[in-house]
Amino acid sequence: MINTCLFPAAGYGTRFLPATKAMAKEMLPILTKPLIQYGVEEAIEANIHNMAFVTGRGKRSIEDHFDISYELEHQIKGTSKEKLLADIRDVIDQCSFSYTRQNEMKGLGHAIFTGKVLTGATRPIAVILADDLCYNPDGDGVLKQMVELYDRYQCSIVAVMEVPSEDTHKYGIVEGVRVEKDVYRVTNMVEKPDNDKAPSNMAIIGRYILTPDIFDKIENTQPGKNGEIQITDALLKQALEENVIAYKFKGIRFDCGSVDGYVEATQFFYNLQKQKES
């Protein structure tokens, strides 16, 4: 059973400077809700209630967000504004939250390994990158889809989507053998390959389910692209020794780590809210 979701959240968010100079990029709002809360709510939908965060300097606002603000609640108690805190109160009531710091930015693999102290190494874990905001208008969220897939395959799973061939250098790219509709057994993974060397156009996005032995794989992985410890390199070791599944998820993904993707997500959720109100 997967009962912990890890959120690597130590990055600087330099593409949003100066907004992120003193604010965690994960706290950037889509309408009135920060990105990180969308991720936590997706984990709750997948019946996961232990939230573990790998943070860094300047990320205290994440901890404060998932805590009770007695002063604020006292000020708005009994007013029309009180109902605006209903969603976050519900999240806080349903979950436990733990935090550790990644002191050096050494890549996603290193960030996940840093989270071992919070998650342990005896159970599978889910991983959500809050920059990737996902929404499925037709049913279950992406992480819930992946948890159901894990129940069948009992191995590490990465969420993938098809991208234009000219964009493959921006992603970890997967090559695999189809085992059922939208499900592939991974045979190769490459981190941000040159466009003409990409083995496919299936790109990994920020949703993972990782079996416990991934920590040993990461620990024995040498720095790769950009001198960072890449989770794709550790997952490739798993794929060659055991089994790793790539899953073409159902839904929409917004790259909120980029200004264009952030604006697109804001417009989408604004229009969605207006449709619900009408």
C-alpha cells in the first residue's frame, strides 16, 4: 500500500524571478490556491495522507500554508471570509506533514534520496512535482490512475506524455515495449537528449511511483547530465534489472514551471470555475 507522497520542493524557481526571490515557487497561486495544494489534493484523491516535503531555504511558506493560522482565523471568524479557508482546513485535517531540507541542489534524484529520512525505505512511495499541474476532466486524477496501475504491476511507474520531437531535449525520454493500452515496459530512459538522439517522443512528467529499492539505485548513481544525480539514471537501472512501467496518463498537464504554462493553467482554471458558476 502506498501511504506517503514525496514533494521535492527545494528548487529556486529562477524562471519566475523576481516573484520567487522571497516566495517559494510552489506557492505561486492558480486562482486562489497555491500549486503545492493542488498536488496535495491529488495525493489525497489517491488515498494517500502522509505528505513529505523536501524543501530548502526560503520555503518556510509551504510549512506555514499547511498549518493553522490562529491569528488569521480569529480575525475572520464569523465573517463571510471564513468559508474561504474551508478547503485548506479540510486538507490539514486529513493529512500529516513532514519536512526535511535539501542543502545542495544536486538534481531530482538527490532530492528524492534526501526524502528517504521521511519516507523510509520499506514501502513504495508516490512523488509529485508541483510544477506539473495535472487535471483530468473525465475522471480520476493522474496519481490515482497510477496507484491503480501499481496494484496490478507492483513496480516503479513513471507518467509520460507525447511531446513534439523538437521538445525532447527538455525532458527525460522513455523508450518501451507496449504491454497494454497506454502502458509500456521501459527498455531505455535518457535525460534531456539532443532532439536528433531521442529514442522516442514519450516524455516523463512530474508523477512517479517508486519501489523502495530505488534509494539503493540512487545512492549508487553517478552524477549525469549537468553534473546532477538524475532519477532517470536510477530508474534505468531498475528497468534493466527488474521492471519499470511508463504510463500515458489520462488528463491534461500544465508546465507551471514556465511562465507560458503558468498563464495557460490560470486561464484554464479560471474558465473552468466560471463554467461551474454558470
